[in-house]
Amino acid sequence: MPLRLLPFLLVVFATLTSCEPNDTLPILSKEENAEGQTVYKTIPDFAFINQDSQLVTPATFEGKAYIADFFFTSCPTICPIMAQNMRGLYEAYADEPRLAFLSHTIDPARDTVAKLKHYAINLGVEDERWHFVTGHKDSLYAIADDYFNVVVEDPTLPDGFDHSGRFVLIDPRGYIRSYCNGTRADEVEVFKNDIENLLHEMEDPSAAH
């Protein structure tokens, strides 16, 4: 190839690659029909109390994406694994103020604010990016379904509860954009790619749906 063509080819390559679209995450929220059109449901309003006795509502996450899950502090099975994997994400994005974390207890009778605070400290959570929340049992269980999580009491189980271990990624508009099995380190690693794509989308709102 003649060397005089090299600058031209480099310009062409740069132009083509700059035009390539970034991976845009789909909206995975539940759909509903409104006047003949399909619309996506956002996470409904909520009001819970976190480990610092502060009120947590959708306004807490204004302009931010967040990752939600469901747990309880005395869980002997999947919760410790989930907590370690979520902490890995929390640490990986320590310098990313646009990403927050929201962990709901499914055992509000025992998981008091003080107990949630102790749990957070033991995990090494030292800032306001990760909220461990409690509230009315009915409200916690109802909103779990909106996050595609299953939460039921089951007295036949050793810990008394059955719940899924999903991590769910919510965008600043309140839509679900991705989820993974929070007990699987390999899935959580792939989940990071979706987090990165959403953060990139937040820089360029025109890329959003």
C-alpha cells in the first residue's frame, strides 16, 4: 500500500468508528397498554427509612442510576454471597457519584434501623451511596414484584423466607434496564458492562429510548 494513502485511510477509519452506535440497553420494565399504545411502567413511589434514619424516596436518586436488591441481615444462605458481590460493585464504582445502591430488608420485624446500621458498618459502607432500608412489610413485599424479585414468607424453610437474589439496574427515569443473579460472580461481572453502558447513556441522553 502506498504510504501516501495511509493518512486518508486513517481518517476514513476514524469516521466510521465514530459513527458506530454504542450498545443501548433495552427497557425491561413491565409493559402496560395505554390508549392502544404500549408504555413501560416505572418503579412506583416509595418511602423507606435507611440505616441512618433518613427517608429514602425516588427523589433520593434524582439524576442517578441505582442498583436494587432484597435481603435480610440474618439470612444464612444467599444473602452473604449477594452482599459480597454488591460490595464489589460498590467498591468498583467508589468514584462514580451517579450510581447508588438500594438494599431492602424483607424482615422488617427484626431488621431495625440500628441493626441495618451495624450491618452496613460491617460491610464497610461509609458513605451515602448505599442505602439499607426498612419500612412497612406490605410496602416492601409489594415493591419487590416491581423489581422482578420474588419475596415470600415460608415457615418450612430454616430462615423463614424465600426470595430471589437479583440485582436490578434502574435508570434515572425509573425504568429497569438490566438485572442479574446476584449470587453469581460471573453474572455480576457481565452486569458491569450494562452499568457502563447506562452511565454512558446518561452522558448522552439522545442515546436513550
